[in-house]
Amino acid sequence: SLRENEDDTEMELNVFRHLTDALFQTRQIDEVEPLVLRFREAAKAQSRRKGGNSCYWESKSIYTSARLHEARGKPQDAGREVRALLDVMRENEAIVQKLAVQSASLLQLASQELNVLDPEVGDKELIQAVADELAKLRV
């Protein structure tokens, strides 16, 4: 049934999220890369099926992709992913506001973990864009 397929997709996305987090924590970058790509594809597919309601998964997968780029020493690509993350949040503003706690938590996590968002060495314009988005979520 359709409901079972949706439940399977949610479960698959959760597995990708937890597995990629574990692989990043243990610095198994070669192993995490194909999963990041599959996570991204599954999140995009879910977003297309359910509309903006799944923008959280798409946002989470974009953040995971940014982590991969940083782990590979590609800060410009990580910055591009953070910009894509902000675009998804802006395009789905009403839903993001409903999920304000989760959305803010994701942006705060990105700010803590990504060098491109580190105030000492990061992209100042991007840091400000993330801060602006966080401010909107706290209103």
C-alpha cells in the first residue's frame, strides 16, 4: 500500500542518516561517500513525492553532502551545499517554520561542524546568511 511505501521510505532515510553519521564519526570517508549520494537521491525522491513536506530530509541530506565535501578537503563545494540548504529552506518557508526546532537544530549543527561556517576561517557572507535564517526561525 501507499502508506507502507511511505513508511519504508522514512525508514530508509533514517537508516541513511544514522549510518552516515556513524561513518563520519569514525572517519570512514571512502565508505560514507556512496551512502551520501544514495541518501541525497532518496531524499530528493521523497521530496518530489510528498512535496515540500519532506524538505527536512532534503535539507539533512544536503548538510550530509556538505560534510563529505569538507572531509574531502573541498570547502568551496561545502559552501555551495550550505547555500543549497538555505535555498531549500527559503523555498519551503512555511514548512520550515512548522519544523522550526528541527530546522534550527540542523543549522546550528552545521555551524558547529562545518569549517566553512567557522567564524575564524569560514565564509563571512555564508555565516551571516545562516545567522539570518536562524534568526527567522527563532521569531
